Amino acid sequence: MTADSDPGLFECMFSMRAMRRLKPDPVPPEMIAKILEAATQAPSGQNTQRWAFLVITEEEGRTFFGQNYRDWIYRLMGDRAPPEDDNSKPARQMKAALHLADHMHEVPLIILACGKRDWPFVVPQEERVGLAPPSYGSIYPAVQNILLTCRGLGLGASLTTVHQMFEPELREFFEIPEDYGVVASIPIGFPLGNFGPVTRDPISKKAHYEKWGQQREAP
Amino acid sequence: MTADSDPGLFECMFSMRAMRRLKPDPVPPEMIAKILEAATQAPSGQNTQRWAFLVITEEEGRTFFGQNYRDWIYRLMGDRAPPEDDNSKPARQMKAALHLADHMHEVPLIILACGKRDWPFVVPQEERVGLAPPSYGSIYPAVQNILLTCRGLGLGASLTTVHQMFEPELREFFEIPEDYGVVASIPIGFPLGNFGPVTRDPISKKAHYEKWGQQREAP
């Protein structure tokens, strides 16, 4: 797969699972450029494009991010790490999350998707106290474009928000100004495993027709 | 374009603009099913899938949504409607937004993307007052999948959040329970205009390398 090919939209969308076991091999610059360009194709409120993407590929940044990320994963997980021989789905998921944490410092590309802080228009003036949140609705569509583009290029990626636990340190280290919030962090690399279908509830459980509670079988 | 074809990922992503001029022709049920299935392929925090999609196609719901939407667009816009002969980019954008508002009641398919309310783990217990927000990070990736799938199927769509201005009425009309927030509303139909490239700032303005402020030309 090269940055110039164009795989199927649905092929990508329907086989894009979180890839947490990644090779340390660097991501070619033209793929990084493609990922970033795809991100900026996403919609944003009134096309204000108040996003910023911090691209981390060098050892210093990866080590800083990886150490903090790993520390926090283990702190959040506490003693809930699954036993070696537990092969249930939740256990496998947790092991993949721990694998990512243990190897985050070796992941060749980490993108921090940032959003300018801005009060949503529905928040009344008198309730606007402290820092405004970043506009999630104007950043997450770009994040999904990043994930799909990675899938399209044969790169593994996943979406994490654990950086929020060390956002002050993160902000200081990468010199991120206070008027931007770090919305998502996306570790990216060539995958060790294979892409494949995801486990999801059927749409008959998630869709309601005309009124809430009116559910149907898929046609 | 049918629900079975698979257009190029990048072809779709790089020509997916907000389509606000739509035909009233109904969207075939198999396309609605494809859109919903694509939505549920998106990632969500720990795969909790706390999303729900309210599908509006019948006249009663479209009329209710359309009237409220139109009222609020005109109220928010005030007297800033551009003169007929202004063909500047912002004026054209605003005219398209007004066109959508004027015709919302005729749009054949409106999807309300809802998210279960849940405090993010970074919010300390003592700050958890009132209703939790829906988990935006677990809904907007699904919203982007909806938009891309529409593009892939040849359907026009756009992302709006104006429903927030009448969320209590919306909730009552469609019987949406309080533990779900309506995150985005997506009007969908066959487009009157053409898909095409979007206007975006170059990535050299939006990407930072290794540290904030270190910007580069694209390779």
C-alpha cells in the first residue's frame, strides 16, 4: 500500500479495528503528510478549522509520552491485569492495551489532535467560567479521518485519551499553549497483527425509528 | 452508486463537502441500513458503544424538526442574511445554510446521533454535579463514518448542532430519555449540487513537529 493508492471506503471502514501491537519501523514522511491532509478534510463548525496536530516521531518526545502513558495505564488499571492464561475477549483487549502501554515509547508516530478552546454557543455567557473546552465536534471527525487513513495506508492506529491524566506535563513538555486542549492521542505504526472485522452490537439494538424505542430488524 | 459498491476511501474523503441543497426523494432503506452499520463500525471508549441513532423519515418528525430548526437558524442569524447579489464565499455558505433551514422539513432523512451521558474519568467525583455530558469522543467518530458513507453512496449530508437550541422540545417530541444527549443532527438526501474539494488551510499551518510552533512545508 502506498500513499497514492485508493483502497475501498467500506473495505477500510468495516475492517478498521484498534491496532495496539505495532512495529517500531518509521512511518514514511509521505504517509504522515497524507494522514495530516486527510485530517484537515474533515468538517468543523462553520469551517473554522480550529485544530492543530502535533506530530511526534523523535525519541525524546516518544520517551516522554511513552513513560507517562505507561505509568498512568498501570495506575488506572490497578490490580486488574488479567492472568496470563485468560483468553477471554476482555482479557485479550486488556492485554493489547498493556502491550501498547509497554511499547508506547517505541511507537514510531504519535499524533496529538488538539482543538482551540471555545465556548459552545449554547452555553450562556454567565456560565462561561474558567477555561472553555476544546470543540470536540470539530476535532473528532478529523481524528476519525486519521484512523481511516491509517487503515487505508496499511498502518495500525488506535484512539486514546489517557493523556488527559498528564495533560499539564504534556502541555509543558511539548509547549502546547493554554488556549488549545489536547483532545485525542493517536499512536501509529505498521501493525504486527492483521486488520479485521470489529465486534459490535447489531444496528437493530442501536437504531430507533421515528420515535425513541421503536426498534426494527435490519432490512 | 448502490449500497453494494465500494468507492475509493480517499476519493470520498477528499471530495466530501457539506451538502446543504438536497432533493426530497426518499433514501432507500438499504442505504439507511448501510449508513447505520457504518456508524457502528466506529471506535468508542473501551468499545462501550454507548450510541443511539434516531432515524427520522416520516412527515410528522421532519415537520417538527424542520420548523424548529428553521426558527432557530433565523433567530441565531438575526439580520446577517447576505444580500441576494453577494457571491462571496461566506455569503454563498450562508445562503446554503439558509436553504437547508428553509427546506429542512422536506429533507427525506434526518439522523440524530445520541450518546449516553457519562462522566469522563478525568472529572473528579466531587465535580460531578448535574447531568453528565454525552461522550463526544465516542460519538463523533461514528458521525464522521455516517458522513463518509453518505458520500460513498452518493448522498449529500452535513453536520449540524443547532438542535441544541431546542433540545428540551426535541427530547419530548421524539421521547428521547434524559440519560442520552443528542450530539449531532445529520440531514441526508440526494444532492442537488455536486461533490467537490473543500477549502482548507494547508497542513503546513496546522501541523507542528516534535514541539508546538515547529512548523514545516509539506514534503
